[in-house]
Amino acid sequence: MNSISRLAQLFLKRPPSPLHQIPIAGFHVLNKGQLIEEETLPHYSPAQFFPINIGEVLNARYPVIGKLGYGGNSTAWLSRDLKEHKYVTVKVCRLECEQVRRGIDVYKHLDTLATSHVGALLIRDMADSFDISNAHGKYPCIVHKPLSISLAQLRSKCPNRRLPVNVLKPALVHIFLALDFLHSEANMVHTDLQERNIILGIEDDSILEEFARSELRHPSPRKVDGDRIIYKSRDLVITKNPGRPVITDFGEARIGQQTYDDDIQPFQYRAPEVIMDMPWSYKVDIWNVGVMIWDLFEDKNMFNTRGPDGVPDSLYHMAHITALLGPAPLDFLERSRSERRQEYYDPKGE
């Protein structure tokens, strides 16, 4: 690890690989009756998502400039920190959400670590947290340093949706350094590594200033639903010098144990021990990244995870892993604590 860290420290001092400046396409106004943004989520309800208005000041400190995006558990807003005089991202999270509580606990845990590990620079941290309330209850809010676009968004702009080698290689160096820090010093397994959870940093705040100017000159399209406003997200511009990849979203992370046994990971990235209902550890993150590389470089999943009906199916997933990598060792199969082994393999491991 020491040699890797020395190499990485040299790498981190180099300017990032050049990328062409590519503006991300804007949105058109939709019909009033159509669902937009977070409304399209299968679990959406007005009670679960706090109604934020552009221009309001959150926690008497963070005026909202514009909407950066949304996810399954939050909406994200570019804001200005009136105390520190800098731009921040405020994630306004869902009401009573286990993943949100777990993510906040992870950020607090990371904040207690004193480290010189270079990978710690590649983990998103929490600058502040607070709650906002309405009649439905309290909604956690997390304040972060702004980031730009995810690897998924970047790849969507590349020819054939494939990351070039000169972008993929340094990105992977950063990802593995971040994981080494999480595994070796933070004693943590991420469990949810995917393209949208790896986001490029921002080297030049001018793109944030341009975002603010654009919102003033051309306010974002919005939908009025009673006393609630649903805004369209405004995209940042991809600059020629994007920052380093940063690992984000810790709502599924696990802290403090040697092994775990619950169900984790995006289906197509599940490690064999997860599929086979075995105790698992930090190694599942490494499998996860190894399979994800195929998506980044080839624009397709390494393994076929769906059955004939098109539905994700662990039997077909494990069969394709076996077809490509060979039969699982018997000592590996014997670690399964459930009847799942006999669903896939005979007593001889075939």
C-alpha cells in the first residue's frame, strides 16, 4: 500500500486528464399533469419530501440558489453558506428514512478519524447537518462541498458510452485508494458502489457562479401542485479540468464488524458470497468495482443477471458467473449457511 500511496500522491499533484467542455442538455417544461423529478420515484409522496423553494434560507444560514438534482432519498440544492461565504450543496432528505440515518452516522464516524491516508481526500464528507420541520415531521439536511457530475453522467457523453482509457485508469486509481482508506482505517464497507455514487470534484468555482447567474436570468421550469413547487434540476457544465472522483452516498454502508450477513449491493454487482447467503466482508466492494469496470469500459454488464422473463434472478446470475469464471471451489460453497447452495450446485460442487 505504501508504494501505491506514493504513486497516488504524485498522481494527485498532476492536472486531471483533459476533457472537452460539454454542456449538459437542459430540460423543457412538461405539461402540468405529468410527473417530474422526484414525483417519478415509485415511493414518492408529498409527505416524504420537504417542499423547498428557491430563494428561501435554510437553518438561517443557507439561501437556496437552485436545484442540482434528486435521488431516491433526497433532493439536492446549490446554496450559499452565509457564515463561511462559499457555495455548498444541501441535501434535504426524506422523512424517517433508515438509509439517511445510517449515512449521517457514517459521516459522523468519518469525522472522528485522524488520518494522513491519501484515500481520505477522495471520500465525501459532511460539513454540517440540521433538521427542518413541517406538519409531517423532521427532515434531515446534510451540507456538503459541491461536486459536479457522476461517472454515469460523464460516460453518457462519451463516444459509444465508454470511458476512454486515459480517463478510466486514473479514476480507478482514485477509487481503489478511497476504498483502501474505508476498509483499512475507517473499518467500513460501502456496499453500494455504482457509477452514480462516484462523482467528480470541482476545481473551478466559476461553474457554480455561472449556475447562480443562469438561475437568476432564466429561472428553472417548475410545476405548481397546490402549495408545493416541484422544480426542474439545473445541470452544471462539464469543464476541461474536472476534479478527482469522490465516493459518495453511504446510506447502505456498514461499520465496525469483521463480517456481515445481510442482503446488499446493486443486483448486477452482487458478490458470490452475497448471492450464496454467506458471511461477507470488505472484499465485496472489490468485486463490485471489478464488475463495474466492465460497464464503464464496455457499456454492458459483465454478467447476465436476468432469467428468460427478463426479471433479475440469482440462479441465472450465479450460472453466468460460473460459466465465465469456472466452478466455485468446494470450500467456498461450504461456507453457505442456507439451503441456497443446493439450489445452484450438487454435492460435488457441479
